[in-house]
Amino acid sequence: MINVSELANKAVKTLSEITNKILLGDAFKIIEQLPDKFIDLLIVDPPYNLSKTYSSKKFNKMSDNKYYL
């Protein structure tokens, strides 16, 4: 797994850096670092770990460290 912060502000130099890897982080921050024509299809999830109330059930946002464990 590669945390997006590791790729911040640097272009990916070789495809092996990211091929068959999970990129953890904000897709909008990393997508510009990817090589042109690298992605044929991109599936992203909506943001999770938000404070929300569904019906009578309340969910509270957790710290990143606790959430990713």
C-alpha cells in the first residue's frame, strides 16, 4: 500500500512504483501525479469516516490511525 502523501508533489517516474498497488488517500490529489493514459477505468468510493446520523443511529468520525486499523 502506498500512502498518497509519499507521492505528493512528485511525478511517478516508473509504472512499477504504482502498478498493482493500493493508493491510500485523496484521489484528486494523486490523479495528477499519474502518467498520461495510465488509467482506463477509475472507480472511487465516496468519502467515509464522516460524522453522520442515519435514522436514529449516529456515527462519529474517528482519527485516521484508528479508522485505518
